[in-house]
Amino acid sequence: MKTKSLVVIGGGAAGFFCAINAARRQPEWQVIILEKTQKLLSKVKVSGGGRCNVTHACFSIAEMVKNYPRGASFVKKSFHQFFTPDTIQWFLERGVHLHTEPDGRMFPVTNDAQTIIACLVAEANKYQVEIRTHAEVKSLKKESGIFTVEMQNQVILQADFVCVACGGFANAEKFNFLTALGHHIQMPVPSLFTFNAREKKITSLMGIVVSQAQVKINGTPLQQRGAILITHWGLSGPAILKLSAWGARILAEKKYDFTISVNWYPSLNENTAIEKLQQLRFERAGQKLINKNPFDLPARLWEFLIRESGLDTSIRWADVPAKRQNLLAKNICNYAIVIRGKTTFKEEFVTAGGIDLSEVDAHTMQSKIIPGLYFAGEILDVDGITGGFNFQHAWTSGWIAANSMATFNEMKNNGSNN
């Protein structure tokens, strides 16, 4: 006979991790996962291009927290309980080995997200976690120490503990079942999105990757350095996604109408680029600009920048007018692109905003307002940049919530036995 019950709202990474770790610690509990869609672990499946970016190979908490635009102080506390080495060890103990890529991202050695999904589902089966899909929660109440969970299909469950791990919501109304309990939210806005270019000149270069570029959002202090991918709608890649995360609220206020400046060759600025071009005009006087570009840029991009500077690609270095030379330097180091709108990938969509962190204990993930109510994952006002940081928060918060519930129950039982 089951002694206690736990309902986990949300069948994603954080929800699964909470459920299976709680069931492992308390095998006599009835543990149920409620997922509103028919898809379980959907973000796990698509993360990292279908490989699942499990975590990031950063083993310093002080360094790790620098990758969270919101919630850094919160995760700094929580990471002391369950951190990157713990994640690696947890999966290793279940036969899942991870490998590290040069940029620090960690994936299963199979490079297949299904490996992670299979591991989590196997744990759920092992500890008899019940999983219900098409089970969207309509309301959540607590009376006389017992939670009542009402779903849209009018099914009602009762539970001793509830963990809300249903991810981020795109609009504030979705939080109503939590605000009705007295919780407050930080308004949700999109994070981790790509930029749509107003003028389509740059998109003629779709498919080009510049491995190291500097991108600045004009009129703000926001800038990032890293790889940029030119797409058929504008710009993507790690540098752009990181900018969207750090600038999530600012860009929402601007209604995604702003201008960026791109330095395609960040080791130079406009002044040093002019000096470099002057030197090249002397050293390569008789050669054509188009031949063997000196900045190691993709050939199509180099040709594009030449034409954007009002120059013919067949012109010799010696014949470049000073005015055009200076414009070329500007286009290399300070190329302006007007952005009008964003593009998000629905499955990988990350929301900035969520449950106000001042109302949640970072050491237990328990609500400070409703005892027995816990939170895990993106439902909290915590979000990281791209690179495995959001998953690490999911594993950490899910594990802490499970551990806290189990520990509380054990202490209560021991107290009643004395």
C-alpha cells in the first residue's frame, strides 16, 4: 500500500528528474507525472540538434553562474547540492557516458538524445512512476494538508506533495493556477531566439558561418563574441542566441526593433582596420581585392563587403580610393544590420520569467508560501544561455526538490517513531 503521494506537473527534464529521484528515495510513494501534451521530454529530444546538450563542462560554481542572465544568485545556492559532476555521475551510474566538445558542451557519447530519454524512462519504469499524458492542470488547491489537483478533463487527484515543473509559459495567464495560491511571477518574455533582418541583402549569404565575430546591440551595453550563422531570415548562431538571452527584457521592450553592429574580424577595430588596409594597398598593390582576402573571412562574405563598400571586385589594391578604403574598414568592423522581429524554434523555446525567486527556498525548492509545494526547472525565473546551462538547472532543481521531499518525510517519520 502506498503511504504518500507526489504529483509532478510537467513531463520534461526537471519533472522527470524530480519524479524518478523521489520514487527511488521513497519507493512506497505513489508518484505521478502529469504532462499536458502527448509528448514526453520534448526539449530533451530536440536539444543540441537531436543530440541532447546534457550539461556544460564547467566545474566552478562561480564561473557557471555567469551563464545565467536571470537567477544567478539562486542557482549559486542550489548548485552546492547538485552540480555538473553530480549530473555526469548520475548518468554514468545508469550506463550513460557523456563526452565534452571543444566549446564545453556535453553530450551522450552516442550523440543521440534518445539515449537520455531511454535512461529517464527506464528509471521511471523501474520505480513504478505513473505517467499520464493529455493531463493539463486546471487548478491546484491545498486544504487540511492535502493538495487537490484538478485537470482539464475533470479528473481530480489528491497528493501530499506537488512539484510544478511544467516549463516556461509564453503568457502570464498560464500561471493563474499558481498565482491563485498567492505566488507572484516575473512577466514572461522570450529568450534564446534568432534575429530577423529587415533588409534582405545579408540573407543572400545564407549558410555562411563566421566562427568568431563580435555583435553589439546599438544603444545598449549588450555585446557577445562567438560564431554567427547567416540564415535565410537573418542571423543565428551562439553569439546571437546569447545576446537574445542577456537582452531578453530589453529587446522585448524594443518590440524586437533594433540595430546591431557586427565586427566580422574582432581582432581589429575601424582604426586598426584602416591601417591594415593601407598596408595592404602597398604590399599587394598589383593584386585584385577579390583574390586571397587577408582577413580569413568566407569568400562570399568578403566579396559582399567589397561590393557594400562601393568597390568592384576586380579593382587592384593600389587603386582603392581612400574614401572607399575607410568604408571597407567600417563594413569589416562595424557593419550595421537593422533587425525587425525574431524567430524562435518552438521545441527549444526558453522563457525568461516565471515564479518569483524570493518566494522559493533555493536550498529545498519548496514554496515559502505553500508548504509541500515545490518547483523545478524553467517554471522558476531562472534561465541560462545556450550550451547546456538550462538542462543543468533542470537536473539540479529536480533533484533538490525530490531530495527535500524525501528527507522531510523521513525526518517526520523518525520523529513520530521516537
